[in-house]
Amino acid sequence: MLEFLLTLTVIAILTVMSVGAMQRLRARIDMNTNINNLIHAIYDARSRALISGDEVLICPTRDGIRCDAQAPWESGWLAFRTDSPGASQPAADARVSAAEPMHGLRVQANRQTFVLRPFGRRSTNGTLVFCNPQALTGARAIIVSYTGKPRVSELDSAGRPLTCRDV
């Protein structure tokens, strides 16, 4: 009987430890999925701008239909093509892609809109920092260059690891 209780105790301890690890793994997978989706949208927007000669904007949205300057990026984003520079809302047939809200994440950006422009014209550069509020470490950033190329970094501009305290 003592051996059975000891075995149950060991199993319970291992189960509790694995649940925490699985939650962290799930949070990391969710963050990676959202980052990859946005990077794909930025590359797609850049490609469409180069091919069509029109600007493609990426902005936060709450409804997936129009840009919302007050919406946080984690509420979702919208990419749309525009042939009139400076447009801030999509025409009916101009939507390129959109994303649903990113549950469990916080996203801080230094730009409210990213504009991807055709070749020879500077695009909007900036940074979006993704954070899982439950895990105070492991923040990651998408950095968009002035040519519209995104890259992912886990370091801030000083070379230190990003943390959720930075967001």
C-alpha cells in the first residue's frame, strides 16, 4: 500500500509539472502562429504593392472591415490595397487579408498603420512587440524595415532580451 501511495504521489507531481510546461508550450505556439500570420501578410502586402503599383496598408481593426486607429493590434488586423495614396479605409473590393483577434496576447506597436509601397518608394518602417501577459519573459518583435521586409527579434535595440515588462 505504501508503494502504491508513493507511486501516486510521484505521478501527481509529474502531472502538475507537465501541465505548467504544456501551458507555456501552448502560449508559445499561439504567439508563433500569430507572428507568422502577420509576417506572411506583410510579405504578401509587399509583393502585391510591387506587382500592382498600388500601396497596401496594414492596420489594426476590430471588425475586419475597416481600420480603427483606437484598436490595439491584438484585436486583429486588416490589409488592403489602395490606388489613392493616403487612404485610410479600404474600398469594397480592395481587401487583401485580415486576422481575427489574438486572444491571450498583447501587441504594442510604434505605428498605427504600415504602408507597403511599390518599388522605388520608401515603405513605413516600425516595430510590433508581441507578449503573453502570463509569461513575463519571451516577448518577440516583428521589425519592418523601410523597404517593407519584416524580421523577428527577441532582442531590444540595446541587444537585451525583450520582456513583457517592455510592452
